[in-house]
Amino acid sequence: MLDVDNMKYIPLRSFEDVSAALNLEKHGFLMEGSCDLYSVKCVGDEKKLYKKIHEDLNAQHQRNIKEAAGMPKEFSSSFRESANLSRASPFGSLTNSGNRRKYAHLIAVLNATHSDHDFSNVLRPDDFVRIRSLDDAVTDIDHKIYDANSSKIPSGSQTPGGSALWNPKMWNTIDDEMDLRDCEIYQYKPLDDPFAEDGDSAFWDMHYFFLNVNRKSLQRRSDGKGKVVLRYVNNSRCCYLYLRATRQPVYYGWNNAAADEEYEEEVGKAGVHNVKRRHSVRESADFSASKRARYWFGDQVGDVEDYFYHKPDDHDDEGGFEGDDYDLCMLEAMRRGRDSNSAHSPEVVG
């Protein structure tokens, strides 16, 4: 993977607050996201990335032309057209260097943000969609977040931890740094989800890029003669806002020090998100079974769970039961409770 250290990340406290508002855990639902700001001056390794994309697109075009030459005429013309770099893409004609550079900017941002992926290996410009309306993008993002929170959130609302919840002021923060009305907006929508792993399919996800290649800022510079002059300089930026919604893992039976130590060791090796994914299939069954148990046992379900989870011979190696096993244990608890009540009830004589 090309090093993208020269894709300059701009750390701002105000954007940290925006990112904090994009993360939510609620009722078995986990929403994770961030809002990152980058300078997109084409310097250093981004120039290498641009050159690689330029060469790879040309090579891809030449391969497609050769393949078209061996096709029947009724297919070759349409194939040549789809392989033609001058055709319309979300960025415009890719024969235009400026349009290729925009594409390179977004690939560089993806690589810089998701460092365990290399998006320059598979070049598919059509994985991006141009969004023509800022209002449409804002509405789409707001609706997803407000739906996750179950309602529209008043300005100034906070989480129990003290961070602000998503509200219209977040867009003001982004606009202050991006001049949103001057941005080109793209959405990354690949056919195959590059972030999905076994057992970790998302309910939904979104990846929005707000790209402003014409943004300028006023800077103070010395003229070399002891005087300070003000001048406008190019300050191209890209704001990348992404969200991913999955089921929140529920860990049953992890209520002892040994299990906690084992979990922390596993997290240290693989990272917390990978550990959660690893247990997601089992936890999905457990979560559904627990809901069924609460329907039948009500407030007594905690006592029944404690009884079985503290029997070392009855639970699995990871702690807790799985799916149907959980249901069977709950039914057995119901039977034992009923038998116990019968044994201690006074005999009724007719």
C-alpha cells in the first residue's frame, strides 16, 4: 500500500465533537462513525498515488480494448464504449487530469482513514456516486442518525457522558471549515462491501465526501523585507463522513475476572471490533433467546440465568449458552420451579 502520511489529517476539537455524535449504542444497535478533515494538496505520496491511478487506468483501458477486439461485432462496440475513459464517470471524463486528481483524492482519503485496506488495488470509479444536491446529502445523513436515536434531537442535547448528540449545529461546524455550498459531494457505494467480514453484515452504512478543491484561505506571510503581507492561498480540503450500523454484541456469562482477563488479552491481539465480530453469530442467537425468556419469566429471568450460569458443568467454554440450549435451560428452570412450589404448597383437601 502506498504511504499516505502526506495526505494531511487536520485535527480539530470541533470535529472531534462531531465524530462523537456519530457513535451510538442503543437497544442492541451499534452505530459507529467519524467525521474527518483532510488537506488534499497533491504532494508527496499522493503524487505517487495519482501517478499509479493514471497508469493503472490506462493499462485497464488497453486490456479492455484488446478483449473487445476478439469479441463478435455485436458485443465489441458496446464493450469498447463502457471501457472508454472519455465516457462520463461520476468525476467526469477520466481523460481529464483534474477529474482523475479528484478521484485520487478520494482514494487517498479512504486509504488514510481505513489504513488496513488498500483502495488503490481495485480501481472502479463507478463505485462512487455524484450527489448534486447538498440538501439531499444532509437530509439522508440526518434521517439515518435521527432514526437511530428514535427521534429528532434538540440542539444542546447531550449523552450521559457529556458529549453533544447530533443536531443541526454540527452542520455549521462542518460548513465553517468546508464552505459546503462550494463543495462537490460524492458517496462511496461499492457493490461489494469492503468493510464486511464473516458474521458482520451492516444494517446500513454510508460514506460521504465533501470535496472543495477551490477553497482558499487568507494567510500572513513575510515579503522578505521585514513586512508582513496578506495573501490568499489554495486550501483544498476534503471532509469524509462515514457511518456504519450493526447489531451491538451482547456478552452473556462474562461476569468473572478470568473471563474479563481473557477478553482483554484477545482485544489486545486483535482489536475490540474484530473480537466483537468473532462472537457475533453466537451472540445473535443468545440475544433472541434472552428476549423469549424475558417474555415467559418477566423480572425473574435474572435469577434463572444466574442459577444456570453458575453451574460450571452446564455452560459452554466461552460462558453462557447458545440459542436453543438457552431455551431448554429456561424451560428446565420453569419445571424445577413449578415442582418446588408444589412440594412446599399446603395440601388442599376437598
